[in-house]
Amino acid sequence: MIRERIERLRRELNYHNHKYYVENAPEISDYDFDMMLRELQDLEAAHPEFADPNSPTKRIGSDITTEFKTVAHRFPMLSLGNTYSLDELHEFIARTEKEVGETEFVCELKFDGTAISLTYENGALTRAVTRGDGTYGDDVTENIRTIRAIPLVLQGKDYPPLFEIRGEILMPYASFDKLNAEREANGEPLFANPRNAAAGTLKQQSSAVVAKRGLDCTLYQLAGDDLPFMSHWENLSKAKEWGFKVSEHIRICRSVKEIDEYIGYWDEERKHLPFPTDGVVVKVNRYADQRALGFTAKAPRWAVAYKFKAEQALTKLLSVDFQVGRTGAITPVANLEPVFLAGTTVKRATLHNAEQMALLDIRIGDEVYVEKGGEIIPKITGVELAARPADSKPFEYIAICPECGTPLVRYEGEAKHYCPNQSGCRPQILGRIIHFIRRKAMDIDGLGEETVELLFESGLIRNIADLYDLQAVQLSVLPRLGDKSAENIIQSIEASKQVPFRRVLFALGIRFVGETTAKYLAAHFKTLDAVIGASREELTEAEEVGNKIAESIIDYFADEENRKIIGRLRAAGLQFEETGKELRSDVFAGKNFVISGVFSYHSRDELKEIIELHGGKNLAAVSANVDYIVAGKNMGPAKLQKAEKLGIKLISEQELMEMAEGDGARQATTADNDTTTTEKGQRPQQGVLF
Ligand code: IVH
């Protein structure tokens, strides 16, 4: 009875989900949908024996942190050759027809998101993998299950028992704008474009977050041994019947003229699409012809991408603001008459630096060309000189800091101006603290930009060392901060004392010392004292450190204020040395462990450390995510029962050691060999497509 009800609800929810998210033609109200979903959730909670990873309830995601396993693609995910030139595209068509004779092409939009490969077994989604390096990608199945446009179970019966379908995960402009608005309000860094936002979202550790981000997915490629048809077009059409979202804008073209018309149409029309596209993909339709054409090392010879030129808009330059970054670098930012460009309204654009402005001779009141690059802020690429007012005057660049009035300086070889007043200029002070707490630096996640400002305004912090003197009582009295968040902040500050040296070095915010440079410096010098004591020549012995970086490091540690801060950070207990806890192997990579019971030879902490040193992760509680339980004496009966039910493997302390040290080395080499057997070249010939 209950089982039937559960199955019926799942079927109906899947049906309505498809109507809503794929066909855009809902048949029931959101309310009715939610009611059915809630009923299913309740039933599933009461009857875990009927659990199903592809239940529509999985669309909501969960807060359980997932680690992404790296897995090999069954078929490599190749890229596409691309061109901006119609002539080159015509050459591609001519060459293709010369090789295989007159043939059909399928024209599609080139979606600007992030690629995904979905595996379906017996009609159910079993695996979703990102492109990665084309040979290996990340298994992001749990996150993908939350994307409503992706069917978890297929419709009909005539799908192959095992196949892959590939496509693009997209973030529609509406979702992107909403997400960035939220991030801005929370003081979080913005995503540069919908592509980055889509890719970043897929790597989120909590699928519940993914579920809320409004991702979409369009499928454009099938692969498998028993696809029903022998052409791309027919299989894509069939995939639509199975419930996949396939673009309605694909066309069969039989001549250069038809292809040109398709491109001409979409070059303009794409501006009205709700998601980003950056070109057109032209593919040979028949698999027999595709096979005859084959592959180059990186891309199929049966397809090419024609890329659209970046969209430009012409608008008026109203004024120029100057932003001061954490290193004191000055960036001129244009205030523009609002103009619609590639899906969003643009009001501001970067002008880069004084040199660039002079080069383009940009003046207030000019009509300027705006373009979107990869960055968050669009850029100005030129001036419409014909529209320049007769009385316009050359732009005069500022000579003093707009924030603190200090005269600006130029460093040799640097295009930007800098404000040298590091310890007295507000945006620099705040910028340094904000940089310090960043995820990739000290990862003090209880604090955000706004809280840092609040702490600064209330006089509690003036520099990064002050963070380590904060006390919960000082924080809990501040507006918007209660006892709980105050406690969280203190805890994450405390936890940051364990952050490894290379990240501490990056967190200091030394000009030109980015994440990678910090890593090289830490690897070379091992301790902060060695970095401080190094001469310019010695510094340049570290990888990627040239004179410019070396001088910046010397300047930083020569500064009295900085030396005081370093002294206080040292006293607070930050890691100023590489601990040598480098990974010993990755035999446990992607594996989750729970340690339970009492052990004979090692303490629990030692076992945890062993797991981590070999790339594994320790979890606190038994759940379906756990791969092994290291079971000692007196393991609790409840845990044991749960482990049995979930089919989790129990291992002893000795077995763990054997896996880590003994077998570890062997396993690692086997894995290496596997890499060569899944090498490119061998696999592509298999399956229908490749
Ligand atoms: S076909 C073997 N079709 O473009 C080629 N790719 O530059 C398989 N892309 O990684 C790709 N729209 O992420 C294909 N209609 C489309 C596409 C498309 C976007 C992306 C895809 C691929 C990249 C290659």
C-alpha cells in the first residue's frame, strides 16, 4: 500500500516536474506540487526501506558535505575547434564534404555554461561528472540531482540500458542576477559571469545550496553502444521523448547558405535568450560520416564552433571614480549611462589604469564602447570620436589618494598608481583584513565583509593581529551579532591557528604574493623566519619569484608596523612553519571514515591523522556517505546496527594500517596504470559516437 503510494507520488511528481521545467507548460499549481512533495517526504522519512536516490525529494538537496570523487570518463570529453571567421567555417565545410561527400550538418547554439556528462542505467540517473581535464572529472551526482531540468528517471521504455548524454549546465541570467544580488548584500565576492557561477555552483559542497541556485541544463550529445539511431539529430530528438531538455533551436542545414543564415539569425536573436550563448556549433549529422572524419588530439574533426564577437554597447561616460584596493592599487572605474549588454544592465565599467585611459584618450562626456570580458566589471574598449563634444578636455588623472589624500606613487613596470599609506588608508586596512579572512587564506568563516567593517567602525580591530585578541563578550553586544554568532566567530578565529603556513603567508597580503607564490615560498623556505631573513637573491631562488616580488617581500618585512603585527600573530600561535604533514599517499582519496570504539595500538587521534595523511576524510557520524568504519573494542550497538543496514565495511585498526602503508603503495601504482589504459585514443573508437 505505502510502497504503491510512494511510487505513484514519485511518478506524478516526475511528470509535473518535466511539464514545468522542461516543457514550460505546467499542469498543476505550485501549491499542489508542494503538497504532493511534502507527502512523499513524510512517507520516505517514515519508511527508509523504500529510499531511492532518484526520488524527486532528492531535488531539494541536503546539507551533508560531499567530497567529490575524481572519476575517469568512459569516453574522453573533448573540446571543440573554434573560429571567429566565417571564411574558416566555410573551409571546414568544404574540407568535410571533400572527405565524406555531400553531407548534412546540424547547427546548434553554443551554450555558455559548464559541460556535464550524465550516465543513465536502466532509465535512472546513476552518475554525473564534470569535464575536468577531459579524461578525469569530478563526480557531482548529488548536486546534479537537484537540477529540475535533468530527469532522474526517464520516460518511455525504448532507451538503451546504458548510455551517456552530455550537455551544458547553465545559469539563466535571472538566476545569476538574483545570486549576485544576494552575494553583494552578504558581502560575498561576486561571480564574474553566469558560466563561472554555474561551474562554481556545481562544486558546492552542499547540494541544498545548489538546489536554490536555479540552474538549468540543455543536452547536446549522446554516447553509448546501443543508441537507437545512426545520426545525431535523430538521437537528440529521441532523447527529448525520454524527458531530456534538448534545445528547440537546433536545425539541419544542407548548404553553406543555410548555415550562414542560421548564424546570422542567432548572432542577433541570442540577445533575447534568457541564458548566455557564445556561438554556434556546426556538427556533421551522420555517425558514419563522423567516424570517417575522426578526431585530432583534442577535438573531433566533425564539428566546429563559430564564436560570436563579444557584444558591445555604446553609451555615455558620465564620471570616473577611483577605487583603492587592499594593496593600495588605484583602479579608475567609469560611471556610465545605464545600457543593456549581454543580458544585464551595465552602469559601471573598469578603465584599468592611467596609461590605458591615456592610450584611448578617454574623456568625460564621451560616447564609449563597453564590452563584457571574463571579469565581473565590463571594460571600456574604445571611444566614438565622431561623437565627441567640441569643448571636451583631456582627462586629468588624480595625483592624491581619493580616500586619504596621500600623494600617489608609481612603481617601476607597474601600470597602476598606488597609495603608499598602507597603515592609514581605510580601504587598504579593511581590504587587508578581508583578504586575511578569505576562504583561501585563513578561512575565518564566521566573519564576513560587513562584520569586518562593523568591527573596524567600533574600534575593535585595526589590523589582522587584533582579530586574535577579540573576545566573545565584545562581539555579542554589537548590532546584528548575538551570542551564537559571536561564539562562532571566536571559534573560527581559533581554528585559523591551524591553517598551514603557506596559507598564512598568502593571507598576510604581501603585494604580488598570490596563492601560488606563497606556496612556492613556503616550500622553499619552510619557515617565516627564513623568508624574513632572506636576501633579495635568496628570495629569487624560490620558484616563480622574480625581483619585483622579492622587493615587495623585503619592503613588507622592513615595515615596522608589519613586524609588530607578525610578532603578535606569532604569539597568538599561527603556523609560521611548514609542518611537513604533506600527504603520504592518496589511497584514501574520496573515502570517508568513522572511527568508533577503543583501540590497542593507536589513539583515536593518531588513527584520524593516518587517514588524513593518506587523503581520507574523518566523519563524525555513520551515514550513507561513510565508506569504512574503523571498529575498535566496545563499538556502540546502535552504530553497529546502522552500519550493517547501510552495508558499510567494518575494518580493524590493523586493516587500516595495512591499507594505508602496505597495500597503499601497490594500490597507488595500479591506479596509475589504469590511467594509461583509459588513455585517449583507445576509447574514442568505441561506442557509436566516438
Ligand atoms: S558538442 C566533442 N555542442 O563547448 C564535442 N558542445 O568548446 C562535444 N558547448 O566542452 C561538445 N554548446 O561545454 C557541443 N551545442 C553544443 C555546445 C557545446 C556548448 C561547450 C561544451 C564543450 C565546449 C567545447
